[in-house]
Amino acid sequence: MTPEVADSDAIYAARRAAAEANRVVVKAGTNSLTDDDSNLDDEKLDKLVDDIESLLSRGKDVLLVSSGAVGAGIGHLDQPEDTVEASQALSTVGQSLLMHRYTESFERYGRKVAQILITQNDLENPERFTNFRNTVETLLEWGVVPIINENDAVAIEELQIGDNDMISSSIAIGVDVDLLVTLTDVGGVYTGNPKDDPNAERIEVVGDNYSDVEDIVNRSSTGGFGGIQTKVRGARDVAEHGIPAFIARSTEPDVLEKIAEGESVGTMFLPLDGGFDD
């Protein structure tokens, strides 16, 4: 369906670079954290933390970009997300629940966490971004896991377009990150919408075939699958800065450990600078 993406040596080099990454951004979507009734799902959240611990235990730095605040608020209050104001208010309720559960889950491993709420504007303003980066660096030096979410209580545009995908890519580019992993409820990028098309096939690697993949995603993105567009765009932005990126299923067993072992998981976006060491 798509043309040759790269030679096998380039793919191997990218997998090796991802496996050897010292600093990783992991982005988790709402569906990776909540159940069908929009309640926080303890099993899903603990599984995510288990996966992150598999990287931390290897001595890697991990920055977690977590969605889920609005969804958790909906489930807790049983209030509809029918206006921007309602979404903003729901996020304030859900964010406290989210951080409480993250704190509990990471404590199973003796890990401490910190909350950082930002907007895309914070990342685009040089002074604000410097402050953000300095905070992140200090937390990592202390061995604290930064948990970052968009500040839905004050950000309107992010609520409307699901900007955590783009926020995570901006962070990966700006904080000297070696790898971006976006975890979602589908197993990567497919040749069609896998929720509707039983013949849709996973695209294992995206490189020179990006234009074709983008066309496929744009044609397939309807309903709940539409969020894949920003994930693909964010992964591509990171790849253009020489950083490997993955889109993978959050429920896959040991998903982050598999990446750290150099295995094929989800869809990998090849770094475009080709700057791998021999």
C-alpha cells in the first residue's frame, strides 16, 4: 500500500537509537486511562505506571504527558461536556483525581511525581519555556517524575483540538529528549480505520512514505479515529528533529520495555537526519 520507507540498516539503527534513549517523553491519551463510563480505570493507569517503571529502572529519564483530566471529571461528576466552560470546570475536578491516582501508583515503586500544567503558549514563549525547562531539569535531577498536562482550565484551543499530542512533541524537541512514545487505544497507524475496517493493516515504519501515510490517515480519520491525525503530525515533527517516535497501543503487554529492547511495536517514525553512530 505504501512505498519502501527505508533500507533495513536505517530501520535497525532507528530501533537501536530508540532502545538506547536516555530521556523519553511518554504521552498517554484519555482512552488509555479511563473506562467506557469515563471513570479512571485503575488497571489501565497502573499498567501505564508499570510500563514507565520498566524505563525508569533502566536509568532512563521519563517525562509523562498525560491526558484524562476532562474524562475523569465527567465520570466523577456525571456532568456532560456540552460547553467549553463545562469542559474547563470538569478538567479541574478530574486533574486532582488523576494526580491522586498517579501518586498512589508510582508510590508502589517508591517514586515521587510532580504536576506541571501548561499550554501551547507556554512552550512558544521563550521566557516561559525556559522556566518550564529549568523546572523539568530540576525535577529529573531529584529523581521526580514530571507529569505534564495541558492547562484545560484556562486553555480553550487545546480543549477543542486535543493539543496534548502537539504539546508532547514540542516538549520532546525542546527538552533534549531522545524518544517520543505516544500511547493510544489503537495499535499504531493503519492503512484504514481499524475500528471500522477489518482489512486495515498496521504500517510498521514511517519514513519516505510519510506523504502517503498522511493521505491515508486524512481519508480514514472519522469519529473517534480522528485523533490519529495530531498524533501522526506530532510524531513527524519529532522525527524531523532527528528523534525517533512511536505510536503504539497502551494495552500491549510490556509496550515500553519492548521498545527498550529494540523490538517492533506499533508504528515507528524514522528520524530524518540519519545521524546515527556506527
